[in-house]
Amino acid sequence: MLDIQVRIEGDKVILEGLNRLAASMPRAIDRGLQRIGKGIHREAYAFLSGAGSKAATRKGAYAGGYPVPVRMGHLRRSLAWLKPGETKTGDVGAFTAGEHEVVIYDSARYADAIHEGKGSSAKFGRRPYLTAALDFFNQGSRIKAPLEEELKKEIDGNSGVR
């Protein structure tokens, strides 16, 4: 029934591919996508909430740990998501979600380095918090459930069934 496509572009997760259904029930698709965006964002936030204080470091937490340790909180504060058709600007430029798309992203300048294990983070390896959040959220095909629920509400609402 649903043809959801998930693309991962560096440090962004993009959900798209619902154009056929969106033509007849755009509000339902957008509501479902927003629920999914919030869920993946919540999971990514958790993957950016590792022990990172000086006290935690003394107890064995370390700079390259995973979940990613919180030092100053900038990486976690820079994590955001966009509703369909929305644009926001962050440290590294503008992020845009197309029509019937949701984008989960991190606008911190060093987000890609941490996610992909590049540059100064190479010694720690990849810490793919966005990919992990997507996988964790989608356990048991949870991505499709909010869309199906919103579509059912729309169909039931249009047919007079409550």
C-alpha cells in the first residue's frame, strides 16, 4: 500500500515517495510524516545523549564514546527536523524538506565528522546517530504505522465513519 523511500545523505535522513497517495490525501500523509519525523528525531537525540560531563569522564566515559557524549550540548541542540515544505537555516547552510517530505538533520559544523568518523573524529570511527535512530525507530516497520493510521483517519472521516 505504501511506497515509502528513505534516503540517507551524509548527516540527513529524508523520507519521501508518497506522491500518489498525497495527491488524494495530502493532509493525512503530512500528519503521518510529521509523526515519523518526531519519532526519529527523538531517537537521534537519545543517541546524542551519552555521558560527557567531567564526572562521567572520571567514571570511564570517553570522548569517542557512543552514544555520543554531551560536552557542551551544541551537537544535540543542532539536531532538528523539518515538516513537509519547510526550510530552516543552520550552521552549515539551509535545509529544505520538499512537498510531502520530512528531513531530520544536524546543522552543527562537525555533525558529519562525528556521524561518518571523518577529520578529528576519525580516530573514534563512525558514530552514525541518525542512521541508528532511523533503524531503531523503524523496528517492526514502525515507519509505516503512523502513515497508515493517518490515512485510515482520513478515509473514515471522509466516509462519515467515526
